Amino acid sequence: MTDDRRYARPRNKLVEQLREKGVKDERVLMAIGKIPRHTLIDTALHGKAYHDTALPIGMGQTISQPYTVAVQTELLEIQQGDKILEIGTGSAYQCMVLCEMGADVFSVERHTELYHRAKEALRKQGYRAMLKAGDGTLGWSTYAPYDGIVVTAGAPVVPNDLIAQLNIGGRLVIPVGDNKKQMMLKITRISETEYEQVELDNFKFVPLIGEKGWKG
Ligand code: SAH
């Protein structure tokens, strides 16, 4: 049996669980149903690849919980061809979901080793995204503005560079809080100078470390 066939059943089960937990966007569920999450983690953890939990990926970092990835992706309200910036490439799981949704994806990771691994993982699975090793709290000005920015690590405050790199109508999805829990914020740029902020549920992320984040 091929790897993909072996994991088809647990992956479908995961999608059903996410639906039961309230994820409604069928395009997001379909994307999650396609990503081979097991290929992004150590083989010793393959039995848990399609559990709805975060898992270690080395360097003290984690592959996000699928539910969290689904919620953040839903909040981005992605349309085909949208330019999306992700801060915290990690395993490239969220990155692959964004690619599956038809977005034009840019992603920044501060750990060089994870950046290299993510690049290879994307290539192997045939996904195309622009990756960069660096401090994502400063955004990625070269390709700005973005239709959506998603931060996949917990920030102490909203970094102003990220706000500045949003297109008019663009959405920034970012967890903000202390080291125990973070509130998911969705900030929409209404005009050149106006923003609208919605506060959602609490989540638990690894820290966003950088110039406009936590000190490393
Ligand atoms: N989106 C990832 C989640 C990885 S966890 C996934 O789907 O697997 C968050 C990641 O953010 C970690 O890899 C961490 O190294 C990275 N990170 C933390 N601070 C960062 C910063 N300032 N810039 C870029 N990446 C950062």
C-alpha cells in the first residue's frame, strides 16, 4: 500500500473532526484533506500525524494543530490568486494549505534549518512558494502589499510593519498575548489610514521572536 493510501482514512477522519469543531469553509477542509502531514514530521510520530494536535518538529518548534491552521486559513478569506504572507514557515504545513487554496504564497522563517527543510518539503510535494530565512516581525517589504498576512507564532503586540504591508481590504490574522495564551485577532485594512479589529478565541502558540516580537 502506498503511503498516501495508508493515510487517506485518518486524514478523512481529521477533516470530519474539524467539521464537527465548527470549521465551515469547504475549501479549507478540502485543502487539509489533501496535505500529506505525515511527510512533515519525524517517522516516529507518523501514528499521530492526523491527530488534531500540534507535534514537535525540532528546534523547540511545532507543526501547528490542524484546527488552528483551519481557523487561521478561514479568517484569511482567501480568493484564488491572493498574495499571502506567512510569518513562521515551520514545517510548511500551513504554507501548503495556502498553496492548495490557490494563493500566491510568501513565507518567512527565523530558523535557517527549518527554512531549508520547508523548502525541500514543498519541492517534494510539488508546491511553489517564496521562502525566506529571516525575522518575520518586519514582514517582507520586497513583495508588499499583501491581501493577507498570517502569523503562526504568538506575538506580544501587533508589529507595525505587518499592518503597513497590508493591501487596502487586506486581512492580518495574528495571535497576540503572553506566553500562556494568545487571543486571535483579525485586523482588516479598510482604507489608507483605517483598520477594523475583531477579537476571536484564545490559542496557544510558540513565541514570535524578533525585533518587533519577544526577545530571543
Ligand atoms: N506555520 C507552521 C507553524 C510553525 S510554529 C506550520 O504549519 O508548521 C511557528 C514558527 O514560527 C516556528 O518555526 C518559529 O521558528 C517561527 N518564528 C518565530 N518567530 C519568528 C520570526 N520573528 N520570524 C519568522 N519565523 C518565526
